[in-house]
Amino acid sequence: MKSYHYFFYILKLIILIAILLSRVGLIPVNGKYYIIIESLFKFSLGVFIIIYFSNKNLDVERHDRILFFISGVVLISMIDYKALKVALKEDYKINLF
């Protein structure tokens, strides 16, 4: 297995746990932990899509490669950076901007 497989397995496990905890009601849907996990997932998937489909050896046509690149950028731009900034500042004392 390659290293990115481990990363995505861990990411899947974290998201599955977050979904289960939000269904039970232990994590509010718009809570700070949910925002952090959702942002991490969107960023990771967006970067992975951009890097994976930028590979020239992949048998994908040029216009499809452009579409995948745009979808990765859109996925990263859909992150709610204001809510993420507030969530990280409250919990981890991290200032993004």
C-alpha cells in the first residue's frame, strides 16, 4: 500500500466517526469539530484530485483533466474559511489570517 492510502483510510475513519457522532447527537452539525473535519476532508480530497489527475501518464483526455482540476479547486474553495478560523482559534489557539 502506498502512503496516501493510509492517509485516506484514516480520513475515512475520522469522517465515519464524525457522522456517527453527529447522528447520535453528540456533535452538533454546525459545531466546531464538524467544521474542522469537513474542511480537512474537502482540502484533502481537493488536493488529491488536483495532484492525481495532473499526472501526464494517466490515460485521461485533456478536457477531462481540466475538468478534474477545476473540480479540485472548487472543492477547496467551498471550505468555509471564516468558520474554520473561528473553530481553530477557539480550540487550538491557531490564527490562520
